[in-house]
Amino acid sequence: MQELIEILQNLHPEVDFAACDTLIDDGILDSFDIVSVINEINDTFDVVIPADRIVPENFNSAAALWELIEDLED
């Protein structure tokens, strides 16, 4: 999870990603950020996020994103 937090903090160091659960709802992450995060996740965790899993609820918090990564690793 720490690696994921670091990926997110590289985009927006001012955000407390451990606590925030409205990353998409509040516009903290935009479409360009999402593309960057997906690429970094692919490189770091060796998982591919399918298009049907790229939905706001999977990107609204680091916890939700981490759950998605763990699900895809199985």
C-alpha cells in the first residue's frame, strides 16, 4: 500500500491519500492523473487494469485502488 501512496503523492503531494475518500468526487484526480496512476500501477505491481474496472468508485480512495490492485493480482 505504501508504494501506491507514493505513486499518488508524486502527483499531488498536498493531499492526504491515506485519509481522503473523495479523490474523484472532489476533482483531486483528473483524467490525466488517472492515466498516470494506471501506468504506474502497471509498472510497479505488474497488473493491467481493464477498461471496465476504470470507474470512479475504484479511484475515489487509495484504499479502493489498493483493493482493486489486490483483486487483479489474484
